[in-house]
Amino acid sequence: MIRQNPSNGSQFLGCSHYPSCNQTFKNVEILSDSMLCPGCQSGFVIKRNGRFGDFLGCTNYPGCKNTITLK
């Protein structure tokens, strides 16, 4: 579910089972365009930017370093 940080107003995704689960994601767009990470099968791939340009990376980084190159 979408939650809001009270200190700075930014939005994030937080597990609906909080406080038993404290998993959060900074990228709210996961809700509209979700793709399960083919590497770890537990994170989602999101668009990121690196030194070689845009790519898709896992939300479980650095635990999962799976990436997908964008052309």
C-alpha cells in the first residue's frame, strides 16, 4: 500500500502486514507496471540509470544484482 513519509512527504510502498513485515519500496510505479525479477523471484524490476545509461534493476539490490539492458 502507498504510504507517506511524515518527515519529508515522499511516498513509498509499504507492506500491508506492517509491523510484522517492514518491506518497503521507494518506487511507487511498481503498482502500475510490475514485473517480478527473473533473478531472485522476490523483487521487482524497476528503471534505473547507470554509467552506461538506463537499465532495469531489481528492487532487492544489492542482494540481487540481476539487470536487464534497455535498448
